[in-house]
Amino acid sequence: MSTTAFVICGALGAEVKDIVDRRGWDVDIYGLSAMLHLYPKRIVEELGVKLRALRPRYEKLVVVYGDCGTGGRLEPLLNEVGAARVRGPHCYEMLAGEELFQQVSDDKPGTFFLTDWLVRNFDRAVVRGLGLDRDPELKAMIFGNYEALLYLRQVPNPRLAVKAREIAEYLGLPLEINDVGLGELEERLAELVCDDVSPGSHVPYALAPRTTSAGAPKENPLGRRLRA
């Protein structure tokens, strides 16, 4: 039986499972719905339920979430249950990497980010999730101050590229696609799995900036199932 468990945001499910399988890590993966981002308070609540249930069964608990709009409320929970969290404020920064995300934030602070997951689920998570289908006027209220759309692409996919262009047209924003692959997510997970990390901590980092690009889809199928 594995002694390590990941509790992850569903928006990173495919990426985390790919990393775990390729690296051959003996970890169990438990996912929470990415739709919880519509209600950040519920992220803390449902993470708390999951982590407390898993604590007696695992030596190491790793939470694959950023702050994700919780306003710092994850930290007391992590300290309580003795869990470590992957570093980074949110998945966009993890996938872009620290240097690229900071550059975009400085140069174009009004940038809305997409990932493979968000492109696939834009209608469900954004249009219907935020009620834009029921009240179209909300679109201008929510997106009126954005000036650019940056698709942080994990794996080149023509169908998703078309969908990203449709999203850009819907939002009225210029689109840029940057093939970031997994960004720094894999390295940050490796820090937690391969090194001894104190529970409730974040790993200080000074990774050298690097340029990544998504390659062809992996031949390896994802063999590890996401646990409930």
C-alpha cells in the first residue's frame, strides 16, 4: 500500500496522473471537482473532509492546489492535518512557470488565462458556471477589463486550438497560444515526493528559469485511476 496520497484539483487531473505514471511514483491520487473554483469556500471545506479522512491511512499528504481564491484559508487546514502543498498561487502560474507568469503579469496585467482543461470546459465552467448564458450582460462586467487571452497549452491539439479561437472571439480578446507543456508543475511535485518535506510547509525554490514546449502526446496511456 502506498504511503503517499495526492489530493488534487480536477483541473490538473490528467497532467498529475501523467507525471505520476511516467515517474513511476507509488502514490494514490484523489481528486476534487474543478468546479469548486466557483465557490472557493467549498474548496477548503471539501479538502478538509478529504484530508482528515485520509490522514490515518498515509504518512504523507500532498495537496495539489494553489490558494485558488481561498484567501489564505488553506494554510491553517494544511497545518492541522500535516499536509504539504505544491508551491504556486494557482495552476496558471504552475503551468506557465514563475518567470513567464511574472513577465505576463507585468507586461499585460489584464490577461485571462486558458489551459487545456479550461478550453475543454469553458462552456460548462465559465459560460454556464458564471451564468453568462442566462444573463449575457454579465460578460462585459466580468471580462470588460481584460485586454488579452493567453492559452497556456499542455499538448498541441487542433480541436482545442479551434475552440480557443472561438473563446477569444466570444470574449472579444486577442489570443496568444504558448506551448508550455507541464511548465514547472512536474518539478514542484518531484520536490514533495522525492525529498523530505515538513508537513504543512511549502518548499522554498530557486529553480533556474527554463523554456518548455509541449511535445507530441505521450504514447503511454494513463494507467493510474483517479480515486474518489
